Amino acid sequence: MSTVAKMTIKEMVDDLLEIFVGLGNETVDLKVAAERNNTAGKVLSAMKVQLAYAVLRGETPKINFLETAKKKTLKEDAA
């Protein structure tokens, strides 16, 4: 499956928060929300395995999913 959408961890969190709000105001189907949450959990579990394996090998992998579009500085975060 090489046509997978490229998503970052921040985008996934934003998506899950939208689902959470949608469940609260009843604009998101419960089955769809459950499946998306289930899939997100599986993706995160796969990332944990990849990171744990890298640690065992003494590597520091570059995982695009964990990268953000723009790196913020500490000064920008404080603003």
C-alpha cells in the first residue's frame, strides 16, 4: 500500500480531537469514530515497536510521522 496518506503525529492528534468534539455534538458517526480511533491506536503501536527496535540497535531513526511541519523554538512556544 504505497498510496498511504502522509500524516504527522500532530495531524493525527488534531483529527482525533475533531472526532472527540464531533462525538460530543453528535456530528460524527459512532462506528466511524471507533474505527478511526482503533486505527490510530494501531499506528501508534507500530511506531512504538519501530522506536523500541531502533533503541535496541543503538540507532536514532528519522520517522516522518513524528516530525512536525515547522520546528518551533522555545521562544516561539513562550509567545
